[in-house]
Amino acid sequence: MNRIVLPAAAALLVVPALAACSSSASSVATVTVKAGVGTCDVSPTSVPKGQITISATYTGEGTGEVYLYAEENGAFTKILGEVEDLTTTTKTFTADVTTGTYEVKCEGGGQEKRVPLTVTG
């Protein structure tokens, strides 16, 4: 009889664990970036720490690029993610971020613009 009770007890422990995994997956923040020639619209500009998804679209002629930078040695030079050859099609990438300030850089038409992204605890 103990053999039947133990597997049943183990199953009761697994179900809440799986539910916890599914709820954390839905907590990924999405940041929408619309890049253009000399423009970089980022929404929202503040997200909670953890994994974020950058969803980027280029609105100018030709192609554009979007980067997410972290600070390294006093400057925003560490690339955490990027999409290149952007056109009107949306491309995404994900990055893990901790509390602090980051920069989203948009490039297009030979111009670039950077927008701060705040990550809260």
C-alpha cells in the first residue's frame, strides 16, 4: 500500500512545480522598438529585471539595426542583443537584464539614436 501512496504524493509535488514554471514564463517583459532614420521609439522605457524580449521594426527606407547595450567600463558598449537587416518585418531577440540602466540603439539611413532603458528591481 505504501507503494501506491508514494507515487501519488510525488505527483502532488510535481503539479505545483509545473504551475510555477508556467507562471514565470509569462513574466517576460516585451519592449517594442520602432527604428527609423534618426528616430528610435522605445515602449516601455522601464521594465522589471529578468528576461526581456525586444521586438524591433524599421520604418525608414532601406534597412536598419537595433541593439541593446549594457554599461561596461563607464560606457554603454557591451552588446546584449541585436537585430540587423531590419525592414518593415518585425524581428525579436531576448536578453537577461538586472537592475540598472541600459541603452537601446537604433541605426538607419547613416544615423543613430540611443534611448535609455531602465530596469527596476
